[in-house]
Amino acid sequence: MSDISIIGFDDASIKTTRKPYAFVTFDSQQSAQAAISDAADGSIVQPINNLFQQVHSADPVDSLKRQRSNKSRKQQETHRAEMIDICSRTNLILQVQSTHVDRLVDYLQSIRRTSHDLNFEIEGSEGAVTRNMSLMFLSVCNPTEMALRLGEDQILSRALKKAYVVHSGAKEARLNDDTGCETVAEILLEKVQDYYGENPESEGEDRSFKMHAFPPSNQARLLSAIERVEAAALSSSIAPMKMDPRLFTDIVSIVQVCKYEYKGSEVKDDALVMAGLSPSFISNNHNSKAVLRDGAVNRAYFKLKEAFDRYQRDHAGINIQTFENSVALDCGSAPGGWTKYLAEDLKCKLVHSVDPGNLDVDLDNVNHMQMKIQDAIPILKEQKCKINVFVSDACLHEMIGQLEFLLLAKESNILDENTFFVLTLKCTTGYSKASFDGQATKVVNILKERTQTGGVSTYHLFSNKNGERTIMGFLSKDVLEGMLFNTIMIFG
């Protein structure tokens, strides 16, 4: 037994379609053959033969000779055809975090409902070749303008990583070798002359390009390929592409939209690539990502800003002016991002900011009550306060606690009859989107059972973590005359 080594096993503890197995290697072929023979004729002594039912020789299989199943081949061919069809209509690609795809789809649809000057269709999405990233495909009347507006949207900065303006239609090319990159470079250089003709403002100017490549690991190879193709075409009429990553007037986008790995005798590395030229759509006067990274106050501030922006877009008749001169209560307010938004943007005349911690904001219309909310409510009741806006982003052990504090404030008679509320529900159990959505739905149903509500909406904001949901609405059924409120569930 000294010449036996166990090199791998599978206990099949959660599998029902195959038996447990182990891989065993012997120092000599003679020993292996003896073990197989002994197992076959039952000569292996007890209790060893009770450990297994069958013994087979395992010959290594050459991976180059492995064949794919017809089902796998058909699925890949169908997916490829679908992607080619999507690319034939696409002229704008968005690179987005995979966890934000559904949220981005919902957000873009809400933009389309309210921005009549933006005409676009969402053609589809695809898991990208890089980890945790996906690509979203759009057909847009003016892709450059759309890319510029999306890039300046502070709300989108958490989800949208980069935009690529491309020409419709995909090209088969391999970006992991020089030949494929040169193929893409030739296509781009052929389009340069037409591009200058379509953009007459470029005549007489010193035009330069910045490259946006995806995956970015291909960028150096693509830049080298453009140089080689340009050098080989010096005698032709093809206009050169001056590349300048800092002082650029235009952008060249190259995106590998999908990649297929083939097995066995079909081994090859195939991919679909889209490319395009466009005027620069990067704003030099705005950096929303830098703003969001500027401290916890600003991150919290944009969370509440996103919530109000979304609610206004989905409920006609509600806008920022609706809440001017209100009295607000911010529960769990530290470090002060939500308090800052209420005091400055919503223009509340007074904000009761309740949190035992310190605030990083110092405003004249802010009353910092450095205590727990259950201690602050009796004081506000004694002062005969009437709260018009109740918000809470407090971190609680139980999600239902957010609802309990809102109802406690209502029962203590410190809330106005039409109080508007914003609550962050932080799910502490479960892992899936369906689980988190279901928990949020239960809280909303409990709220509707215990008090009158109007215009209740549930959002999965870009600023929310995967297990967070934001619910908003009024503690009244009749908020605006003639306005019918329905519960809106918007999950991403």
C-alpha cells in the first residue's frame, strides 16, 4: 500500500446524479493493474472492499481531442446569433457593474419617461469578459449627447464605469493577438476620412484621439497595431489618427462585446468586437466620481438626493418645492449627509438631526439632538413639534425597527397628517435579490396595514447595498387633490 497516493476526490454530498469517487495513482503500472484485478475477482480483503463498489483505470484524455456536445454547440451558436443581431442595432455601449444592471435598466426607463429629448432603446445586456462587469447595449439617436449626459449624472456614477460610442455592427476579431488588433485598426483608419467629413468642425483643427478600450488590457496592443497599420499605409490617402490621452478632441472606442472559448478539435479563440469614432463626450468641468468619494457626508448626501430625484420622476406633481419650509426629522443622522440635503437642498426651515454621534455639518437650521430617537421623540412631543418630513438611514439590528420608529413618532402625535417619509431597509438575512425584495415587500405591507399611506414606492438605489431597499411615501391617502397614488415596486 505504500505506493498509493490519493490525488483527488469528490464526496458528492450535495449531488444526486453521480456516486462519490476518488482518483488514485500508483507508483507503477503493475501495481495499478494488480489492484484492478483484485477488485474484480473479490480477492481484496475486508474491510477495504467495502469502501468502493467499482475500480476502473483512468487514462488521461488529451484536451485537444475532447468533443463538445451538440447541445452546447447549439446554445453557443444561438447566443452568437443573438449578439450579432443586438450589435447590428447598437451604437452606444455602457460598462456597468454586474450588480447594478437591473437598477440601471430601471433608471434609464425612468429617464425615458420624463426626458422627451432623449430617444433610445435598450437592446440588451451581456456579462462582460472581465470579472463583476457587464455591458449594456443601446440604440440612440444621438449617442454622443447621450454619453455626455449620462457621464455628468452624479446618481449614475456608482454604477456606470464608462461609455463607448460605436458604429453599428460587430466584427469577428481576436484582440489577444496582433492580427486581430490590426484588423480592427484597418477598419478604424478607413473610417477616419468619413468621420472627418461627417464632422466639418474638425477641418483645419489639430484633431487628436483618446482611446477607450474594453477590456483595458487590450489597449496597448491596439495602439501598437494602429501605429503599424498607419506606417504601412503612408502612401495611401488614409488620414492618420493622432493619439493623445490628455489633450484630445475625439474618442476612439473599441469593445470586445463577447468571447467564445472552444474545446477539443475546435480549439480557437473567437470574439465579436465593436468600434467607433466620436467627438469627445467627457466633460472637463465635472467629476462626479470624485465628488462621491469626498467623505461619508457626501456619499450619504447623494443617497438621499438620488431617492428624491427618483421619487419626483415617478410621481407627477411632487418636486423639491413641495417640501420647502418643512420641519424635518433625521433619525440616525451622523455624520450628516441626509441632514445636509434636507437643510440645503430641500430648504427645510428646521431639521431635527437625531444621533448620539457627532455631526460633520454645522448649519443654522439644524438642531442636533445627540441622543437616541426613542429619547428624542418625547422631547419633541413636549415641544409640540409637527414633523413634515421623516427620514431614517439608521443601522438597526432588525429591519422592522425602521418602521417601528416611524409609527412611534406617529403615535406620539409629532407627525403632520401628510408627513413624507424615507426609510432605508437594511436586510440582515438572505443572500438573493428575491429574498431582499420579498423582505422589503413584507415591511411595506405591514406599514399599509397599520396606518394610512399614499404614493409608497420601493427602490433599489445605486447608492443602496445589495441587501438595502429604500421605501418612500406619505402617511396619508390624499396628498394632492386629484392625484391617485398606487404602490410602486421598483427593484433592481
